[in-house]
Amino acid sequence: QADVFTFDPGFTSTASCASAITYIDGDKGELWYRGYPIEQLALHGHHLETAYLLLYGDLPTPKQMEDFENRVTRHTMVHEQMHYFFRGFRRDSHPMATMVGVVGALSAFYHDSLDINDPWHREVASIRLIAKLPTIAAMAYKYSIGQPFVYPRNELDYASNFLHMCFSVPAEEYKVDPALARAMDRIMMLHADHEQNASTSTVRLAGSSGANPFACIAAGIACLWGPAHGGANQACLEMLQEIGTVDRIPEYIKRAKDKDDPFRLMGFGHRVYKNFDPRAKIMKESADEVLGILGIEDNPTLQVAKELERIALEDEYFVQKKLYPNVDFYSGIILSAMGFPTAMFTPIFALSRTVGWISQWTEMLGDPDSKIGRPRQLYVGQDRRDYVPVADR
Ligand code: SDX
């Protein structure tokens, strides 16, 4: 293992933590969850199995999987009082705004009974968050479109339950297409964890002070919302729709290369990947599959995305700067085809990433040597100077 895990001194000196959960090789475009390549997990596994793997470190036995799934299922409802919490928001609030507020408010319902120094309490909180985030995301969506909240159904699997809570109405049950549920589940799994990205580092930093896990996850949601991070999936689809047709792609490629133009190709580039994001490859295959199922494989936005990717990957600027499509490039096309508005893309990223966030939080809290985070700075301000009374300025 040494040759794979030997860090260069420079890296270890800047690393924010040691973690055994996710490994990324940015140059090779590799992503492993607890040592398992994402490609194999996406092909053979499912999101809740991945959640178990990330949280406990190994793939579950059938009995372990059954117990875990039952525990998650039994916590998918939220306290009835939380329904009133939504009413304080304007109907047109972005679902990420309501999610930040409502998830943080879970602290008011479950935190008092929690001792985060107790591993069992940490596990209960983790299960509650994994279980409740899809329900809260679906409630945020329903609230934004003026429809009544839909309760979870215990007989449905995790992804099907989310689709049901988003698209069923009291007058008509949404018929979950198993192929679409599988695609939704794959999107959740591909977003489950990603090493020390900005939002995960936010959760770890908040958790290092001893803040309760509900407040820490709310902090992670707030950070994920940014368009440079989890908000990129919404920004990417809006960009593809703005481009509209393949003949307009060169204009946007030109803008992306113009240093004086703040425009960036959304869904392209990555702080770590200097090769294809392995998740983007799987997502691209999933986009073809989903749009084929829905009979809209000639969807103009997908055609623009594919042509934009082809042109960019042959363009010297993108090749030289090692810019490739990332996880956000195709996800929006799939979610839009399923019927989600762009405002729901990042909430879906957030509910999926909750698994990684809470696994990283659990790993950190379980380390007896863990201390409060305290990033340092390079001071570039004024040298020491004396106060000048206002009359003398
Ligand atoms: C996610 O960290 C994670 O793991 C995040 C994530 C996760 O799972 O948690 O993977 C999820 O956030 C994916 C990234 C989603 N964001 C976007 O798609 C937004 C568009 N991409 C970027 O804004 C950008 O690529 C970043 C923010 C992702 C990375 O920005 P950096 O750190 O500046 O990228 P870089 O250092 O690799 O850039 C190298 C050069 C720079 O130019 P120079 O300063 O060298 O002249 O490439 C340029 C950048 O300006 N560049 C782009 C570009 N991305 C980088 N130019 C045009 N279009 C782009 N998309």
C-alpha cells in the first residue's frame, strides 16, 4: 500500500486531516469509497449500501443491510411541528434556503437528547439525518410549488420514496418507474462523498467545536449552495439552456477563455481532478439511459452538452489547463428530464452528500486526538502603528 498512500511532505503539511473514507487521485481520475472504485459501486451497489459503507467502513452483510435499511426507514418522518416551520418562509424561497433553516432547526427537536460524546448517540443522529434529509428536501420542493407535503412510505426504497414525496399528490399517487428510481439512486450515490471538499470541510470545522450534528449539516448545506461548488449543477443546466443550440457553443467557449470575462463553463474544471471526473462519465451514461427511457434522447440540452464537451476536450485552452467535465455537468440534464426544476438540483446534491458529511463528522468525533479546527493565515496587513485622533487625520 505504501506506494499508493505515501504522501509527499508538501501534501501532508497542507492536509487538513487524515481520513480513511474517500480517496481521490486527481491525475488518474480515480475515486474510491473505503477502497471500492466508484465505478464498481455504481454498477453493483445502491445508495443506502454506500451509506453503510461510508459510515461503518465495510460493505454490509445481508442482515446488516436489512437492519440498517429498517432503521433509516423508521426515521424518515420529521416531527409534525416542523411543518409549521416552513410557513415562515416566502413561497418563492429557494429550496436551499428552506433546507438550511429546517435542517438547522432539527437541533431544536433532537439535539437536547443527544450526547455527541456517546458513539451510540452519534450513530442515532447519523441515521436520523440520512433518513430525514430526503423528506425535508421533498418538503422544501412541495412548499415552493404550493402543494401539500407528502409523507414517506415505508414500503418504498430510499430513492423511490424521495420521488414519491416529490411527485405524488393527495389526488394521485406518483407511479415510480424502477429505472428512474435506479437513476435517482445512482445520482445520490455519486454525490455521497468526495474527500475534503469545501462543504465537507465546513461540516468538520463546525463539528470540531462540539456543535451538534444537525447544525453542522446545516452549515454544510449553506456552503454547498455556492455556484463554484454544489450550486454548479443548477448553474450548468441554466448555462446549457442559455446556449440553446450547438451553433452558439463557440461564443461561450470564447468567453470561458477570456480572462476579462468572469464567465466560466459551469460543470467544467475541478480543484482536484485534472483528468475526467469518474462521476461525470457514469452520469453521462445515465443521462443517455434516462432520456432514452423517457423517449427524449434528442433533448436539445443533452445535444448541446455533448457537443460542448466534445469541443472543449479538443480545445487547447481546456487541454492545457486540464479542464474536464465534473459531476455537475450532466446531473442537471437527468434531474430536469425527471421533472425537477433547477432549484431542486442542489438540494438533491445536499441530501445525497449528507451521507458523506455525517460519515466524516462521525470519523472526526471518533478520533480521541481530534481537536477544534483552527486554520491559520498569512498576515499581509499593516505593520504595527499608533492610533491617530480623528482631529489629526
Ligand atoms: C464540485 O472539491 C470538490 O470535490 C467539489 C465537488 C464535490 O463533489 O464536492 O467535486 C463538487 O464543486 C465540482 C465543481 C463544480 N463547480 C463548477 O463546475 C463551476 C465551474 N468550475 C469552476 O469555477 C472551477 O473549475 C472550480 C471552482 C471548480 C475550480 O476552480 P479553480 O481552483 O480556479 O480551478 P483550477 O485552479 O483548476 O483552474 C485552472 C485554470 C484557472 O485559470 P488560470 O488562473 O490558471 O489562468 O482554469 C481556469 C481557472 O480560471 N478555469 C476555468 C474553469 N475552471 C477553471 N476556465 C473556464 N471555465 C471553467 N469552468
